[in-house]
Amino acid sequence: MNLLIVDDEFLEIEQLEYLIKPHFPNWHIYKAHDASQAITIAKQHRVHLAFLDIQMPGKTGLELAKELQQLYELDIIMVTAYQSFDYAQQAIRVGVSDYLTKPIIEEELIQTLKKYDKWSSKNETIQAALSIIHERYAEKLTVNSIAAEVFVHPSYLSRKFLEVQQIGLNEYINNYRLEKAKASMLNNPKLSISEIAEQSGFNSQHYFSVAFKKKYGMAPREYKVMEVNHNNEA
């Protein structure tokens, strides 16, 4: 899991890292003090989650969020010292995942990050496997290919992954792809279902539709229409 923290105040970045590290020790944390540095890092490393301060010299966090989303899919949490409803509305329109106000309270922060527990591990081998999945979920991935990259036997990886993550490796890959597909529908409503399926790593639109309906209780097209209507109402 690659995390990017962007804030023009050094101490704010250090505090966030200090609060996050004990709970997610195997996350790779990158730091930037302005939008330019952040974009450079995001181009060099596939970022999965970004904490962006709204008020920064130069481009604001909201402007940076839009630029990052043009690079690839990622989750964004906005951070601000201003409890402004207008800022919150703008953040929602940009499509951020959450919104935190300073000073950040550890309990609230960890609760916000709770959803990423299933995408992380404190076991280094499993975290290495997770990083491969998160960065290359659109490619053809197998237990054998991942095991070779993390230097363990495939049977050991399968057994250890199930033990640590409480889910089979192939099922995990499938679930992660479905999550990314769902995010694509929200952030890129103009994409067709077949394009979303392909970009999410499914080699068959039919299989994608079946898997999506089994997990979320509705077909991809139904979900997409529902979200588009919801966003239009908002």
C-alpha cells in the first residue's frame, strides 16, 4: 500500500506518519510539501491513498486531487483546519473518499482508515504480495507468478495468505478488482461496462457482470445508472 501525504507544514506530515505507522507498519509513506512534489511522486510510484491538505501555497488540495485522479484511480482524504461546509461540498464533488479536520484525532483517523485493513498486512511477505496485486490488478496474476516475485513457494503463499488475510488469494484478487471497477464507475461514468471490466483485470465482460452481481446484488449497469442518478441529484 503506497500512501502519499501532502501538506506544506512539516509537523503536520510527521504527525500523520506517527499516527499511521503503528497500525500499518508495512505501508510505504511518501511525503510532499506542495502539488508539484506530489505529482512527481505520483508519477514515479503508484499511489493508492493520498492525504491532501486543502490550503497550500500554489495549487490547493482540491486542485491537486483532480490532477491525481487524471493519472489513475486512487482514494483521497482531504485534510483541513477549516470546518467549512463549502470545502466539504467541493471535496464531495471532486470525489474524495473522506474529509478530516485538524487537529487530527488518532481515534477518528484510524476509524477512517479501518476500511483499508483488508487491503493491508503486518506480514512482510503477504504485504509484498498485496502490493503486487494493488499495483498490477489489471494484469494476468496467478498464485505462481506472485509467489515467484515474493520468493516463496506457491503452496506456502496460498496457505499463508489464507491464514493471515482470512481469504483465499484468488478471491482477494477478484474482490480487489471489483472494488476498483466500482470506483471506476463513480469516477469515470463515460466508460462502458466492457472498458471498465477490461481495465479492472477481467478478461470477460460476462464473468465480470456475474461476479459483480454476486458481490453487490445488482448488475454493473444497474449500479452505474443508480450512481449517476445519485450524483445528478446531489
